[in-house]
Amino acid sequence: PLSEREYEVLEYLAKNPGRSITPDEIFSAIWKTKFGDITAVAVYIQRIRKKIEEDPSKPKYILTNFGMGYQFEK
């Protein structure tokens, strides 16, 4: 099971499939603030991957586009 915040992050990514979304954009949309620790996004992405990916070290659903952000693949 996903926590409420994990679900919100996953839902946000899933509603924008194939598009790189920056950690700043995810943080602003989910945490509803422009100020804070955006490294929280990476922590939540890690947690979600551990729960939904067969092999979190080789993700198929939540990809990292280095320097750009995260991308959800169906």
C-alpha cells in the first residue's frame, strides 16, 4: 500500500505520462508550497519505486531524466 503522499506523487506523474517533470514542479503541486526541501521528492520517488517496480534499481514506470526530472511510463 502507498501512503497518501506517495499516492499523490504517483498520481501526479501518471496524469502526465511521457513528460519530464522537475522536482520543483512536483514539490509545488503536491506540497502546495514553493519553499521547502525538494529533496523530499527524491525520497518519495524512491519509496514508490520500492513498492511498484519489480526491480527498483532498473525502473520501468518512473524514470529519471537526469537534469530534467522524473517521467512516468505506462
